[in-house]
Amino acid sequence: MGNNNRNTRDTGTRQVKFRRIKKRPCSLCAANIEVLDYKEANTLRRYMTDRGKIAPRRNSGLCPKHQREVAKCIKKSRIIGLVPYIVD
């Protein structure tokens, strides 16, 4: 059972190969968007769930830098009233 290879799993009698899932690139990095504006409510709604929550990184597909920036912009626009806190 002591196989230290990350791409295989020892299941006792045989080894099973894992397939690496290719990560899609960040949509904001791919579009070369330098600064995200908190006043663009339609752009920010893309990164929110249908209930008005901020979508997690695994769902939105953003890199960590842009996920933090999107979260800040959504919070700012909620305070101003451009994006709702919750959707009824």
C-alpha cells in the first residue's frame, strides 16, 4: 500500500490511474480585465448565485486574485443598493 505516486491509488491488488482534470482559465484573466468596477451590476451578477450569494471559486472559475476582487465589488455594490443582499 506504500505507493507515493500522486496519480495512482493503491486498491490492494491493482493500481487505478487518476485522470487530471484540466482547469479552465479565469474568465477575467482571459479577457484581460485589469480593474473590475463595482458599478457594473450586470457583470457582478454573473458571479452570484440565484439566491444572491457570492459564488465560490470552484463554481465561478475565477483565480484567487479575481475572486477576492469580485467579492469586494459585490459587497460595495450591495451597500450602495445596485445588487441585492438576497433575492426573494
